Amino acid sequence: MAEQDPTPKKRRVPIGLPITAVLFLLLGLFVAPTLTASFPQEQLNRNALLSGIGFLMVFISIILFYISAIWWLALRLNGKVAYKTYRLIEYILIGGIILGIVGMFQPWLFAAFRYGFYLLLASTVSFIAWSHITPVPEEEAVIRDV
């Protein structure tokens, strides 16, 4: 029989994920001015992909940072949030999404459009992150008195 290691391995975000995000961010910030200086403006205007390389690299780094944040949050909160608390936060985020949609598409007040957009964006991003968390099962919560 194989011996088990007495010290459990600590779970964490793979180190390559944030490192790759930082590299893409630095490359994106470096490539955009370099391309502008290297190619004539006419060629950049005709070739949208060439002028969008810097944006794409920064966008990829933002996505990788978001994935890292979700991973970190899930590692910290999985199995530690009570089911009732989990559902309450989930309903609040769904309410924020609904209010954001109403704010964006109401025809009476233009300022509500901006706040509706920000509320919809924040609620959607938060809901996506929150949906990766697993609450304590109800049976276990009763036993552990969570």
C-alpha cells in the first residue's frame, strides 16, 4: 500500500494563470504604441486586426485576472457559506440584474441609463463569480449548525 503524505497539499490558484495575465497585460501595453510607431496610419486604418492586437492582449489579461479571482474566491468560500446566506446573496444579485435591465431600458430618465448599465454590469459579473461557489449542503449545515 502506498503511504499517504501526512501534510495535506494546500490548494491555491495555479501560479501560471496570474503570471500569464500579467505578461499579456505588459505585452498589450507595449505592443499598442509599438504598432502605432511601426506602421503607417493608412495601413492601421485598413487592417482592423493589426490595430486591435494591443486591445485584444489587454482584454485577454482582464479575462485571465477575472478567472484567477473566481478561482481564489471559490477556494476560499466553497463549503463555508450557509445555504440560506448563499440563496439570499444570489437573489440580491438577480434583483440587481433585473433593476439594471429596467434602468437601462426605461424611457423617462437618461441618467438612469448609466446607473442601470453599471448595476447590470456589476451584478452580472458578481453573479458569474458567485455561481462558482458551492454552499454547505442543508443536511450538513444542520449537523454542523452553520
